[in-house]
Amino acid sequence: MQAAACKNHQSKLVTSGVVAISTHQFLQAFACSLMAFAAVMVTAIASAAVALLLRAAWVTLSCYFLTPMRIRRAMAAQGVHGPSPRLLVGNLREVSALVAKATAGDMPSLSHDIVGRLMPHYVHWSGIYGKLFVYWYGSEPRLCLTDTDMIKEFLSSKYAHATGKSWLQRQGTRHFIGRGLLMANGARWSHQRHVVAPAFMPDKLKGRVGHMVECTKQTILSLRDAAARGRGEVEIGAHMTRLTGDIISRTEFDTSYETGKRIFHLLEDLQRLTARSSRYLWIPGSQYFPSKYRREISRLNGELEGVVLESIGRSREIADEGRTTSMYGRGLLAILLAEMEEKKKDGKGARDGGKFSYDTQLVVDECKTFFFAGHDTSALLLTWTLMLLATHPEWQEKARAEVAQVCGDDPPSADHLSKLTVLQMIIQETLRLYPPATLLPRMAFEDITLGDGRLHLPRGLSVWIPVLAIHHDESIWGADAHEFRPERFAAGSGRRSSFLPFAAGPRNCVGQAYALYEAKVVLAMLLANFRFTISDDYRHAPVNVLTLRPKHGVPVHLRPLRP
């Protein structure tokens, strides 16, 4: 019995040994597997890293060297030349030096011949190479195109999807207006344009005139108070900035000016910082470099988007409470929110992978775009127009007499606006002399041929249309091209194809009708209430910071015409 027990114990020892050996072998095998797996993963990661590095190297080589050289050869073969570029820097140093010298001080007189001040590089190089030349923004070749027939063809629907905004432009405004309509390309641009366009149709704009009138009445009261405090002198630009901000806040975003003012101030700061930061985009990989500009831009953009989201949230609350006749109120914001919710309900966004559908971020970007475009450019149009009327009293009196004849003692209505033809000519001449956007940039995304084969634009070439230079070209407008002559826009006059303040073709400014409605309403009411002359303190110094603006503002003397 004892022997049997020993045998049983030995059997257990053998069995446990076998188990011990099997466990040891299993652990060894598991460790080997782990090592093999780790080796495979390391190899895969290394391969991926090498692939990424090779791709980055190829993209850098292609973007900064191969593509520019290909484009340069293609343009040279057509006899289109320009200043020799330096490696990576291109002609940036020359442009900066010329602009710095031209804008070092104020203009010695109140002259409208401002092309040499704002575009000295264009004047310099067009004198050497002709009006068709190529210069280099870093490694990006830019063709200066001034032939109006070719421009009309280039901006036509024929090439609407083959042209758009370049990577440099989109990257430069990424934290400013983001993916809004202004920076969209191709099918995405078509979709966004289709969504926002109804907000600026004539039937909608007629309903905005009443709000424009009410906002202008408040500005007139403010101007009376400011004139009384300042012995009749006011800086008119600040008041126009507040007024256009008030109008777009109320008509398109269902919010107060106090909210809009926060947005505008943040946009102004972002505009200034974006212009500075964009100067370094020509450096490969610079968009990833930390800098004081980018940190501040990121902070301001976060604050700005927070304010815009608050405004969106209030619109939704109002809709939930049923305080508006439409779902989200009126105006552009209502259209954007309705579009976003509609796509969520019918699932279209999911079916196309969200490629063209509006999400909250895109709504925010669109709001930033139109807050900026509908506020800044409109304020500048009004400011420059008042400066010109203040220095040309004969046209001020003509416009005032027309307003009195058409509107009588009443504020302008939607039906009055089309009858204000003198005011229309004055506005157009202002836009000719002082267009808010002095340049019109586009990039060719595929090979394009213009002018019946006379000019071939290779894929990847940026085309820069110098609107300001075209608007001041004596060969187009005559020897008096630098003078304020509104009669040149009388009915039946030609040269309209050379007038590009709102661009042209299907990608023209979607809000141009809104801007003209607003300008007519505001100017008609100011003319009916004040007579204005330019102040002796006015210093003529136009500068270009994304848009064309008076560096020192526009001080004017106001004399009330009504009690």
C-alpha cells in the first residue's frame, strides 16, 4: 500500500515536471512571438516613417523646385519673363523694399494717382517687361495679367472649376476666415455659393432697406453729437465702420451691434496678425513653426469662434421658443443653420461623407467670412466716397439735389434706390479709384489657354489681376484716369469690362448687390442731413492691409442741414 502511494507521488512529480517544462517552453515561445511582433511593428513604423519622409521630401521638391521650374520654362517659351528669383525667397525682398520706400510717408497732395504708392513693384516691372510678366512670391510664380479680354475669359464660367484660391492664400487665411466661401474651390465652392446666394437676392434685399434706414438714423444722431463736441469735425471712417457693422449684425445675423462689435474688433486684430504671419509662408514647413504671431492668432481665433457660437446658440434658442416666423430667423445665419439641420435630417451629409454638407465649424467660418466682407469693405466704400464728396462739392450738391427730388423729405425706400443714378455713378467712380480689394488672385488647377491660343497658363500658375492698376490705366480710362469723374459711368458709357471691384464671372462677389443697396441708403440719408467738407488735418496716405484703407482716417467738417 505504501509502495503504491510512492508510485503515485512519483507519478505526480513527473507530471508536474512535464507541466513545468511545458510552461517554460510556452513562455519562451510567447516571448519570441512578442519580439517578432515588435520587430515587425518597428519595421512597419520605420517603413511608414521613411515613406512619410520620402513623400514630404517629394512634395517639398515638387512644390518648391520642380513645379516652379516647369512653369518658368513654359512662360519663358511664350516670351513672358520677369525679374530673376532667388532660391526660396523669390522676389519678396525687392517687393518689400519697393513698398516700404513708397509708403514711408504720406502723399504730398490729395492725389488719386496711387498705383505707384501701393503697387510700386508693378509699376517698376511693367516698365521693364511689359504688362504681362511673372514675378515670384517665394517659390510661387505669379503671372501679372492686365489684358481685360483675357481676364474676362479667365474669370468666365468656362474655367470656374479650373481656377480658385492657391494653397498659400488658403493657408494664410486658415485662422482668419477658414473654409468660408471666399476660400472655397471647385465643387465645394459651387455648393457653398448655392447655399448663401439666396440671402442676397433682390427680393430679400428689399426687406433689408428698412433696417438699413433705422441703423443710419442712429448714426446720424451720433454724428450730430460728435460734431457738436468736436466743433463740427469728426473722423467719418470710425462712424462708417460702426454703421456697417450694425447693419450686417442686424440684417444677416440677428444680433446686436454690441455682439458684432466684439467680432469686428477680433477680426481686425486677426487681419493684422494674419498679414504679418503670411509673410513667412514661403519657407518650407513654416506653417508648423511656433511663433508669437501664430500663438496670438490661435488665441484670438478661439475667442472669435466662441463669440460666433454664442450668436448661433441664441438664434437656435429663439427658434426653439418660436419667436420668429421662420425656423432660425432671417438673414444669412438663418439660411446656414437651416441648411445644416436639413442635411442632418435627410442624411445627405452622411451619404456624401460630409464632403459638401455644412457642419458647425463651416457655419462659423462662413459667419466670419461675411462679417468681415460685409463690414470692412462696405465701411471702406462709404469712407472713401465721403472723402471724395467732401473734396468735390459740385458732385456733392448734384447728389443731394437728386436725393431731394427722388425721396423728398422721407428716408429712401427700396423703390427709390434704382432712381438714384447720380449717386450710383459716384459710388462706381469711388470703387474705380479706391477698390477695397486691389488685387484679384486666382490659381490655375489645370492647363488653360486664353486669347485664341495666344497665352497658355500651365497648371499650378498663380494669376494675379492688379485691379487697382487696371482701374487707373490711362489707355483704358483716358488721360484723366486719376481724376474723380463720375460722369464716365453715365448710362451707355463703355469700359465696363475693365471695372472689377467685385471681380467678374460666376465667382464674382455674392454680396455686391447688398453693398450697393447699403451704400445708396446710407449716402442718401447723410446727404439729406449734412453738408461736409474735408478737414485741414486730413493726411492722404492710402495703405493696403488686405484691403485698401486710409492710414490716418478721414476727418471731415459736418454742417447739419436739418434741425
